[in-house]
Amino acid sequence: MEDGEVAPAGVGPSGVSPFVSKVLAPGDVVLDLNSANKVLRVGSGLRQDGDSILATKVGRLRFQKQSNKYWVEGSQKRYIPNVEDTVVGIMVDRRSEMFILDIGGPAFGSLPILAFEGATRRNIPNLQVGAAVYARVVNAHRDSDPELSCTDASGKSAGFGPLKGGYIFECSTGLARGLLNKPTPPVLEVLGKSLSFEIAVGLNGRVWVNAPKVTTTITVSNAIQNSEFLSPAQQHIMVKKLLEEL
């Protein structure tokens, strides 16, 4: 689509916007709500304008069938928090009722001291400045600091919480979102068949990797960073070459 062109509204034969995986420009109409037969979830890079869903930034339109969610995937370094985003935060301050985390956005995130599974005032996590935390964005109003939680919607930890040890590297938000896609991207699939490691991917462009061996941590981190602009076949080849060097 050319800049300024208004895309035709509607959905394709499968009930999905025909612009999925295509590059959008701000103002492009990607979906007509009158033709949508299901409740939609709108994520980063999109907004509703009357009966239409418009793009608000340059990037590729993505769609997740399981949740019926659309978003625009860019490759920018700057992170804008959205509700339900997973983030890797770094603790920068401790206040009476909350931990303050740097999540790489315009403002720090606030993590209430009781926002952990089973937390009470007697067993608050002992987080120190510099600690890494895997959290979920639960509130992202434009006029207030993002609110975080280390539980899922049912109050379970679900993998959220302090990240001990390991290595954190930064990447584009587009790569981070791609790592969380289903099915699992080839780079993680191939690595997982040969190596033992843990990973936590933040949509704020931070990835935490932990493994029993330092060489494994380095290999996994390098493979992920190298994969951003490779096709699935190229990812397979690249990972196999890195594994041969171990």
C-alpha cells in the first residue's frame, strides 16, 4: 500500500483481514468491524475509528487465531507498553507498597509488592536493585505509569517472577514478538532439540537466557539475535552451524 492510500475494508474468505503479513502505513484501514463475525482483540499499532480498525505505525499486520488478536509488528527499539504484554524488567527502586522496574518504556513500571502468587506482607520477595523480573502488564493507561504483575489472570505465577542468574540481551520488539509466536519459531525449535536452557522473552525487547553451561547461553543468545531477518530454512542452517562449533 502506498502512503496515504486507504485500504479496502472487509475480511478474506477465511474471515481474517487480507492484509495479514503485509506492510502497513499509519492510517491504513485493515478491518471493517461490520464484516467481522467474532469479538476481536486489538493490540499494539492499531486503533478503532468508528467501524474501522486503523494502523497507527509502520509495520507488518499480525494475527493470532487462538485469541483472535491483531497487532502491527514493527522493528523499533522503543517499547510502548500494552496490557497483557510480557516484559523483562530491571528493579531500580523499592517503595513501601511496590517495586519500581525499568521496562525500557517511556515510564518505569510499578509492581505491587503483593502481585506475586501467594504473596502476603510476611513473605514479600526480597528483590534488590538490579534484580531482573519477568512480569505481565496489567494496566497501561497513557496518563499513568504501567502497572505490572507476576501472576496470570487466575493468580498463578505461570512462569512470572524474579529471574535468577542467566544473561539478558536486548533486541527489536519485532524479534521479541516473533519469538513468542505459535508455532515455535525454527530458531528456538532447533535449539531446544539439542540444548538445555531456559528463556523468558519480554515484548519490551529484552530476552533472558539461562543454561547450565556458559557456552550454551552464548550460543542460544547469538542464534536468536542472528535469526531476525532469516527465513525458516536459513534459521535451521544457521543454528546447525553454531551447534557444530560447540
